Amino acid sequence: MKNLKKIILFSVILFAGLIFNATTSNAATKTANDEQSLTTALSEAVTGDTVEITQNISLKTPLGITDKNITINGKGNTITKDPEWENVGSNGTFISVGANAKVTLSNITLKDSAKYGVQAYNGGYVILDNVTINNCGFGAVLVNAGTVEVRNLTLGRNGSPNNNGIEIAKGSGTDAANVPTVIMNGKLTSSEEENVVYVAENNPSLEEFEVENAEGTDDKIFVSGNTVVITDKEGKILYTSNEIGEINVEGDKYTEPKEEEPKKETPKKEEPKKDETPKTGVEDNLVLSVLIMSALVAAVVVIAKKDN
């Protein structure tokens, strides 16, 4: 009987171990230190994997990711444009996240891209967490019929001749059901004030887009009249987009924060004023004289009664 219990216990432990390995072995970490190893790691990565960039990398061609949910951790390193850069067709963006893909970019700087640093394309979903984007030719982030979630994004100057931070657009080749969406879930910082959020002009396919705020986000995104605004946690407007025009926008409407009324101070009770008239000594002598006179009168009365 004891042996049977041991066998059962061993079987349970073995079975649990197999289940644990099955649920954890799918996630892997791959490393990259140049363009070739990064391309290979992204190609081989499957949902749940993390690709870590161990040093600065210069790219000659764009990177495309579809059909997987992965994390790219830059570990503080930078992706830049190689002098021999070549667009792939019309795509001149460093990282394009396409259909059925969700990519978290973290701890990374994207710099000097020919067009954009990163784009969410045709249903792709991009999370930007501790990402810095500088000096990209067309703009920093392209929300091209996909979804971009901002957790911690720092923008420098991007675009030429005008600054272009987060561009909301819809390419002619994208599916009608895919609506460009921007989600605020943290903080957005920009060295520029112009077009930190930019709604693409002369874009016939862009008929609608959405803006959302995750619960607990510090900075927020709102629809304000014919523009989109980013506010801080006190409700102060940090950045205002260009005019939206006839495009339909779904999202929370901006309302100005109410100013706090000044606190009314309770009036202090006035203490009775002290008699600050300088004393001459006469007052004390007068009181003493009255007391003496009263005593003398009383004594006279008593003596008079005895004589009678």
C-alpha cells in the first residue's frame, strides 16, 4: 500500500512537471547584435518570444513583422539607418508591424529612418514602452490603419520641413475594417510642440479613427472641437493636433478642468483691545483714597451710634 502511494505521488509530480515545461518552454529569448542576426531572430521568433538587442544596429532595409506576438527589447541600444539603406518598395520605415501581429518595443532608440521609426500597419498593434524616436525623415510613428499604444514615448524632431510626431493615416491598400487607433497608457514627451499628433491631410482613405485612454494613464488623449489634444494628469493641454476636417473621430471629449475655488478663511475673533493708556499712578492713588474715605465714613457712623 505504501509503495502504491509513492508511485501515485511520483506520477503526480512528474505529470505536473511535464505540464509546467509545456507551458513555459514555448517562450524563448533570442539575441541580436547586427542586422543579419536581428532579421533572423525576428523571422524565427514565435508568439511569446523576446528578441534582445545587445548593441547598436544600423539597418540597410526595413524590418517587417506579421502573425506573431513578441517583444523587442533594445536594452538601451539604438537602431539607425545604414549609409547603404534601400527602401523596400515604398516602405522606408525601420519596423513595420502588420496584420495579426502585436509587438512591444521597449528600451530602444530609433534614429534617422528614411521615413518613419515604426508603423502599425493594417491591423498591426504596437506598444511603445520607453522608446525614443529622433530625426526620422517623414515622422516618428505612423498609425497606418493599425493600433499604437503609448506607454512611455519620447519624441525629438521628426519630419521635414514640419515636425511630425504620431501620424494618423490609412493607406489605400488597407482593409476597410481596420481603423487607425491611438491609445494613451502612460506618458508622451516631445521636444517639439507642433504636430506631436498629426492627422494626415489629403488622405482620402482616412474617413475615421479612434482615440482611447487606458485606465490610470498619466497623459490622456481627447477630441477637442476639430482637433485632438494630449493632456497631463491635471488636465492641462500639452499638445494640440492639426485640424481634423470632416474625418469622424471616436473618443473621449475634452473638458477643461475646473479651477479650485480659493478656500475661505474663517475670520479670526478680535480680542478686546488692551488699554494702552500710560499709567501715571494717579489711578491707583484715587482708588486707595476712595477706600480710605469709605473706611473713615464707616468709623464715624459707628462712633456716632455709640454716643447716642
